[in-house]
Amino acid sequence: MRECFRLAKKGFGKVLPNPMVGCVVLDRNGKVVSKGYHKKYGENHAERDALLKLKNNEAEGGTLYVNLEPCSHYGKTPPCVDLILERKLKRVVIGMKDVNPKVDGISKLLEAGIEVCTVLEDEARFLNRVFIKNMTRQTPYVVLKTASTMDGKIAANTGSSKWITSEEARAEVYRMRREFDCILTSSNTVLADNPRMEHQFKCILDKDLRVQRDAEIFKQGKIYVASRENTPLKSGHLDVEYVLRELYKQGIYTVFVECGGTLAGAMLREGLIDEVYQFIAPKILNDNSGLSCFNGSNVSEISEAQRLKFYDIKKIGSDLLIKCILTT
Ligand code: AOF
Ligand code: ZN
């Protein structure tokens, strides 16, 4: 199954809105006879990719490993379950059940007398967390990036923020942006920093259309401006959840949020963030009037704090980059 995960990741950035899927086929003696993966959206599924490589049917009586339940529907390709039955496999080991309501592969396999079992489910679900969110919620997967001092400040009280992190960390942000379909920011950030935010698709939350068209951000890429003219308000602010759903309808499956503490705090409170990428510079501002990464309010108990799980940490230049996923 770990080999399936490794193969699946080769499809990173090329398969969305489909999942990343890898497949390993063993013959009746447990010897690996074929491997495959889902290479690109619309192309063969992992199981088909692996099984079609076999000249004689070495898979007969063998085991097929795949990190997602094989499909049973006619989509861009015929059902993988049919091919598995045709090739007479004895056992199928999956990582997770498919969340696509059109798919009911496990029952089809069981009905045909094939053994099915699940292994490493948590890891399989983590690998395809973007697909799961997209498919079950019809909304993009949202990662918020922030960069702070060790005491969680993103700027001094004058607004001075250039630069908290090292050049290497900033270069990493440029690279990271390319992994997302869209960058989302606020008019506050654009007015304060006038960033260029080089990207093919950018969304600015600008309720009162305060950002002028000659701002750097307009000089490149496609821009979606959400304002009171095209977006409903919720408690006097733009309904960000509505904006995310609109972006999804335009084929945006992943969003990278780069903003200040007000929007970050609001999105966190409203449960709109899936992950946080936090850069931490080896600096302490030591001023409580400095600006915070998350600017919510009225939280009186530590037990009310949002919980996250650190899943990756690395040093970039002189800074740390902590990647974490929200938990309940
Ligand atoms: C698998 N193996 O490698 C993939 C699966 O219409 P299609 O062909 O693009 O089918 C997309 C759906 O098929 C997708 O939402 C997911 O449920 C499943 N993708 N299934 O068994 C694969 N990519
Ligand atoms: Zn399939």
C-alpha cells in the first residue's frame, strides 16, 4: 500500500479533481508483476494502467493493491471493477472507500466472490484530503499561509512587516503558490503592501471596491474580485464561504490564502480553513500592540483554541515552516 501511495503522488498537480491513485499487482505467489498510477485527469485509472501492462494474465488468482476503492461507474473510462473481474484477481486490498457517490466498487467485488480488505486508511485519506473535501463539500481545499515572529506577530503596530522571514522562505512561498489553483487575499493586504502575487488566478475580497485598478496585483493573471456587487454579506462582511463555492464552480479546487489577521481570524472562526502553513522567523517583537496572525476576539478559555496537527516541519533559510492540518 505504501508503494501505491508513492506511485499515486506522481500524479500530484495533474489529476485534480480526480484523486491520486497508485496500484500494485501481485501474482498468486505474491510476486509483484505490475504497477501503475493515475497520470492525468481524464486518463486511465491506476488499476487499468497496471492491469493493461500484463501480456499474459499473470494477475489471475493474485492480489491487487490500490489506495482507493476501484470504481464501478462509466466515467471518462469504463469501470475498473469490470477489468479486475475479467482478469480474475482473487483479492483486492484498498486504502479507503471512495467518497464519490457514483462508486460502489466494494459491493461489486464482494458479490463476485473477491476478498476485499482495507489497510492504512488514515494515510490513504490524508493523501487524498483535497479530493475528499472537493467531492463531499463541493468547495475548494483551503490552505492559509502566514509568516510571523516567534511571538506570533506579522507586523509591528505601525504596519511595518518587511521582512519578517528570510529571502529563502519568501522564495519558498513563490514556489508554493504554483501548487494551488488560486491565491485569495483581502483588500486590506493589497492596500497595505501592494503585492504583485504572481499567479494565473487571484481572488481579492474587496467589499467596497477600494483597490484601484492600477494596483500591482492587477498587472498579471486572471482576477476575480468579490465585492458587495456580486457577493452576499454575512454579519456585514462578504460571505467568504459563498466566494469559495463560486470559485469551485469556476474549476478552482485548491486555494492558497495570503492575508492579514482580520481575514485569517474570520476564516478560522467560520471553519473555512483546512490547513495552515506557518513560517516562523527567529525573532521576537515583544510588543503586544503588534499585529497578530489571527485576529479573532472574545476567546476566554484555552480549551476553546482551534486544534491542529503538525504534519511536516522543515527549516528554510533561517526560518521554520510548519505545515499543520486543522482537527476537532
Ligand atoms: C479509481 N482509480 O485511478 C481513479 C479513480 O470519470 P473519471 O474516469 O474521471 O472518474 C473519476 C472518478 O473515478 C473519481 O471521482 C473517483 O471516484 C474515481 N477515480 N478511481 O479506481 C483511479 N482516478
Ligand atoms: Zn476506476
